Amino acid sequence: MSVLLTTWPLHRSGNVGDALITASTVALIRERFPAYAPQILFREEELEAHGIRPVITIVAPGFSVAEGFYPKLYRLYSDLDKLDCFYPVGCSIQTNPRAAAPWDDVTYSPPTLETLRLLNSKFGSFPCRDELIVEILQRHELAAFNIGDMALYDSRHIEKPLQVAQNPKSIVFTLGHHQEYREQALKLLGNLVACFPEAKVTVAFHGRPSGYSTQVAAAATSLGCSIVDLHGEASNLNFYDGIDLHVGYRLHGHIAFLRRRKPSLLLMEDVRSFGFSKNPGANATVIAAFKGRPLQSDTNVHNKALELLRYHLDHGFRAYETFLNWVDLTFLDFVVPYFNNLARNLMLENLRGSKPISGIARTLSS
């Protein structure tokens, strides 16, 4: 039996971005090993409580390397020496999302650092989802490399050009996590409606509707916008197949378009989107929603964003080519060999009951 530890809290926010990370990872494995049918557990569940014994392949897409991740975010086993054949991929980090420079002062307590070192020694370098996380881990003398966010990768679109509609007829706008950007978001939404009068503008929810999102939805409706609730299964994001352009605050709304090779402009609201911007070429695809230290909402970003969007449209979004080329190269150089080896190990486990070979990440990063 194989296990996949998901970050997707269906019983909580139902964040479709987390669902996309999980679904993308499963798809990458099944392309190589169609029989892959893991037991999917939320990351906070104890493996021992499910009777799951050691020497089982455990895949953890979006695995957190934040302070206190074990046992707060991941219960795993009570004795980590039992953990074997473990594949954390696209590692993430959670820190104060509103800090002025949260990446500058991330430190680990001795227990967390000891756990990270143990995982490093057993399973090799951490494959991280962005360059910022690599920098944080390496600053603590932990081995890490950048494999990208698993949600970026759809083998059907790798090495394909960006599909640009010079006069977009459909635009989706995603709401962020933080209510501090409410007025900014409404101004930006108003600008989009005014600047693209022939386009249908839709506001999309990526998480379970809340007081904040429903308030914005009411205002958006008065502007003539449609509302769509996409929280839940990753397949809900297929709605974006028929949309020309994304503008908004949701990192995985941004990624959902870029993986489809469609243009998107991300409003960076916290460390998650800032970390994404540190990937090669990704800075051209984002704009900061904040300014100053401590971070404050930029009251003029609704105008700055439209100016940047117009520039990209006038230039065919050519500035995005560097980032998309990095996605393609990372897919070929790191993602493909990682998942080829993982699928091989799953096949051995399934067919012969053999103990899979550990240390794929170490091999990739050497």
C-alpha cells in the first residue's frame, strides 16, 4: 500500500490550490505507473492510527519545512526512525505572511532543526517549490534544491508557447486571503471592468466562501461581474480552460493559468507569492500589492497593475518567456527523473514486494 499525504483541507477551507498540488502529483506518477492508487490522508493524520506500518512509500506533495512542522502540521510516526521510503516534493514553508521580511528572520528551534537534519540524512536534499525556501534551508546548512511547485507541471503543455488574446473576451479575478486588500481589490476589479468593456469578468473563489468573499462578491455583482465558486476538487479549475486572462491574488490561480500557458498577473500579498516571484523569470509575472515595512496595502496598485497589464498585452507577454523556459527546463532536468525513479520504486513495491530505493532527491541534487 502506498500513502499520499495531502495539504488539501477539504473539511476546512477546501482550498482548490492544495487540491491542484495533489492532483498534479498523482497525475505525474500515474503517467509513469498507471496502477498508482494511494491511500490519501490529510497531513495532520497519524500514520500509526491508520495501522500504516513502516516500509511503505509515502509521497508528500507541498511538504512543509516550517518551524514546528513535526508534529504540528505532520504527525507521521511517533518515532521518525520508522519513516522509510519518504518522498517530500515541492516543499513549502509557512511563516508570518504579513511580516515585512519574513524570509530574513526565519529560524528553526533545535527540535525542528534536528528533524530536518534527520530527513536530510535519510532522504537527501529537500526538493523545494521556490528559490526562497531553498535559500532558507541552505542558510541552516540543510541540503535543498528547486524543483518548483508541482501545480506548475502539466506534461501536455510543457514546451508549448503562451496563448495570448490581444483583446481578452473573458477575464477571471481571484480574491486573496487577506481582508486588508479589500478596497484595493475592489478598485482593481473596477479598473478591469472599465478597461475591458467587451470582456466578461468573473470573480472566482478558491476557498470556501466566507464573510470577506461574499462581501466582495456583492460589490462585484453591482459592477456587472459574474461569480463562480471553484473551491473543492482540482477539476473545478477546468473552468479556466475557457478563460483568456487571470488577474488576482491567488497564487494557484496564477499557476493554474501559467500551467495552461495562458497569461496571468499575480498581485503578491504575502510570503507565498513573494517566494514564487524568486523563481527565475517569475518576477515579470507579478506585482507587489504591498509596500513599506511593515507591509501595508499599496493604495495605487490598482493603477499600477493595469499599466503593467497593458504593457504585457502590447508586447505579447514576451517577458514571460524566461519563466516558462525555466519551467520547461526544470521539468525535464528534475521533475522527470524524480518521478521516473519514484514510479520505478512503486513498481518494485507493487510487483515484488521489494523495499523501494530511497534517496532520489540526493541523486538529483548531486
